[in-house]
Amino acid sequence: MSTLPPCPQCQSAYTYEDRNLLVCPECGHEWTAGEPTAGADTRVVRDANGNVLNDGDTITVIKDLKVKGSSLVVKVGTKVKNIRLVEGDHDIDCKIDGIGPMSLKSEFVRKA
């Protein structure tokens, strides 16, 4: 009996080898045997285009965003410098000129 690791996405025990890849038949996820599995310290935040975001990056807003509890709107094309990544639904903390501190979702920004 083989001792293949479970799927890192769905934790299925029914993984199998296909050349140099491991494959999960339940969710279809493929990964290499040497690839680190997803853990708490390997959280990756990606923008709307799939680019990896890091602390201190500059981003651009790609959609008009209404500010909750205010009549202000963050317009398309607004550049935000020196972001900070945090845990939660709104995974970017930043300070926008003219508006102040805000939390944004990474799906509404792109890396500048």
C-alpha cells in the first residue's frame, strides 16, 4: 500500500501519482510531491489579475467602491501606496488620500 499524502485542498485520501504529479480524483487538484502544502503561514493574497500582493506594494482600484456609512466613493484608477495585508474578508489595510484609513478586498484591486 502506498503512503501518498492527502489532497491539500479537500483532504481526500484517494490521491494517485501521474508521472511527477499527484492528483486528487475528487476535486481534480494537481500538485507536485515536493510542493509545500497549504498551511496557516503560507497565506497568499492575489489581486484581480492573479498577481501576488505583498506588504508595502502599490495597488490601483479597478472598480468604483462606495464607502460604507458615507457618501464618498473611491474612484476607478485610484492609486494606493504602502498596503498592509491582514486576515479576514477585507484582506488589505491602507490609507487613501482624501478618504483616510480603509480596508479593501483584493478582488477589486490590481498591482501597480
